[in-house]
Amino acid sequence: MSESLKQRLAEFKNRLNRLPEAEETPRTTLQILGRSRIEQDWQRLLFYFLSPDEAHGLESALLEHLMTALSEREGLDFAFSRFDLDNTHVELEVVTSNGRRPDAVFWSSEDWFLCWELKVTAAEGTDQTPDYVAADSFPSIDLHKDNVPCSGHRYLYLAPEGSPPPKADEFHQVSWEWVSSELQSFLSKSHGRYPAQTTAQLNDFISTIQTELTMTEYRENQQEKANLYFDYYDEIKEAQAAFDKQWDAFAEDWAVQLAQLFDESGTGETSTNSDNDVILTFDGNRDQWIFRQGYPDWAGITKERWWRNKADLSPISPTAEADDQIRLAFYHRLRQNRERAIRDDTLEFQLWHGTSSTDEFEYAFRDALAKKVDGLTRGCPQAVTLTGKRGNPLIATYDIPVEEYDDFFQAYLAALQDGLLDLAVEHSELIDAIDQSFEENLQIFE
């Protein structure tokens, strides 16, 4: 790696580490349903809570709170009294005399009306708000504007902060953010007097507004990380390509490197067979372990008697897999488990049967192994888990000690060595149990 690339990646890491930690907040109901930006859903929720006739248990309390807050806003010139509540009506999708359909109309007898238009992501339609003002009446609710004093004609345009103003000057613009704060203020003062379900629903709606329209700490953090990715894209891709190349090379010769590690540590003797597979023999143990490299995913470690000819059950040397073989091996899945190895510093050994084994044999092996493991005098190794699966009955996981090595692949090899020593030497009882379960059930093929 060039010095300039190292420097740029070091800059990237430093800038990334300086970003504050931020956790993603739980998703709201609308976000789970994928409807968190649907205007109609926001409309239905807001006016459901504001309508005194709905069975939410709020009666007219929230309506009074919001209408009072609106009357106190500068520029709206809207007089509202709590004594109006008994005669206040709420209707959605009201039809106007000129064929328009505002989102809602609130009205109190023939004293006043409040015409609402809501926006979440969309812009105002052509002459939308001017047409609402120009309409003579709202026939669907039998309300004629001439019967309402001009001072009682009120229009409200509800949109996110920073949205373009409505085209009709008669409309007073308020923001969803302001509405959200008023809903929150109402709940804060409620002191638990309203139904818990309604309170939870209203809180959920408030959270939807806040998380969709404001830059939360988590979103800001994610945006900063995305910007860093774009800033260092070339360097990241160059480093990724180099790592991919190293990983592919490692898949081709990991067995040779692991053998060298055993030779250097003096924990085993290694050689190669005619297929260039590495053979490992541990001190004081005549059993041979065979490393099978050169496969992009199925990197295997098997024992000499775990590869059988199906015809006469005789041991054979591991070769290209075929239907006339019975096979058992530990695999460290270089492709499948790559992400876990890099992200979690975890190596996973998986005990797998070959594809030519029968279901009957695999079930019998699994059940026999489970019984034998239960009877181990030293117990099952801490790293080992019996999965209960037929084809892959056992896994063993080990830490990859990346902090102890300058090179990731050297750390990976160290984990391979530690894992094999743990299974084959320190807990040889487990390997004996696997051997016995394998041998005892070969009769199924006779």
C-alpha cells in the first residue's frame, strides 16, 4: 500500500472516529408500514385526534388546546372561545361549490369556519388555495360563506417548515413541526388522564412527524458517514480491491500457510499427498488431518477415515466430491462467513456431511453424536454448539485475535490453529465421539 493511500485512509478513520455515537430510534407504526410520508395518513391521524366525536377518549380537549394555540398565533387574527366547542364540527374532504376538496373544515354554527389544506411532501396544486377562497360554499356540509361573517372566514395551510407559502394570501401558514410541539405540550399536561392506548397512538404520531421532518442526531450521523464515503470513495475502493485480491489468494493457499504455522510452533508434523493436500499429524497421535484448499468457499479439514467409498466403506483419500463417496469434514466457509470474520473477528468451524450421504445416515449420526456428547467426562468444549441440524450437526466458533497481529490473515491462521488444537488435541474426546458416531452408522450403507 502506498504512503499516500495509507495517509488518506488514516484521515478517513480519524474523521469517522470523531463522529458522535448515535443510535437509531425505534420505528413508528407508519414507518414500519412504509407509509410515513403519505399525506392522507397524516391527515386521518391528525383529524381523528382533533374530532370530538371519535372514540379516542380525548373528547374535545385536544381540539380546544390546538384551537387556543392557533388563536394566539400572530397573523391569524382568529378568535376562539372554549364555549364554541359544543357547536364545533370537524369534517374531512369537504366538497366546495367549485368542485375542490380541501382536507378538512372546522366550523361553529354560522359564526366561523376554518378551512384546512395539508401538505407533507407534495407542492400546492394549480390554483388550489385560491379556488378554496373563491368558492361560495361547502355544499357537502350545507355551509354557505355568505351566512358566516367575513371576520369568521379562516384558512390554514399546514406544511413542513421551509415549504413555499400558499398562493392565496388568505391562507395562514403553520408548520407540522409547530403542530407536533403543540401535541407534545398537550400530552405533557395531561398527567395520565386519557386512555393509555390513545396516548401511545398520539405519541407515535408525534414521533413520526419529528423523525420524518427533522434531522435527528442519528440521521445527521448517517449523513456525515455517507459524506465521508463519497469523499474517500477512491481510496476505499482501492483498499477494498486489494483486500479482495488478498482474500482470493488466501483461499488458494491457506492450508500451506497453516501447515507452516504448525511446523514453526512444533505442535504437529505436516506433509503433502499426491493431490497437494496438506496432511497434519499431531505429536503422539497417529491420526492424520487433511487440509483441502483451493475452494472459494468450502475450505475443509477432514480426518483420514472420514472419507469413504460407498461401495465397500473403505477409507479413501479426499478427492473431488462424487456420488460414490461418504464424506464428513470441518469447514471454515471462506465465502459464506467472510463478513462475520471481518466484522466480528469470529472464525466458525462447521461440521458437514457430503451431499452424497443419505438422510437416514445423517439423522442417525446427529442423534448418536448428541448422546455421546452428553456423556463426555470433560463436557462439551465451550466453543462447540450442537445445532440439531441433519446436514450440519455441529459448529465451533473462535475469536480471531486481530489485536495481536499486524496482518488480518495471520490472525485468521492463528484462530484456525487454536481451533484445531482445541478440537483435536485438548478435547480429543469430542473427536472420538464423532469417529464413533460415524463408524457405528456406516452399516446403513451396507
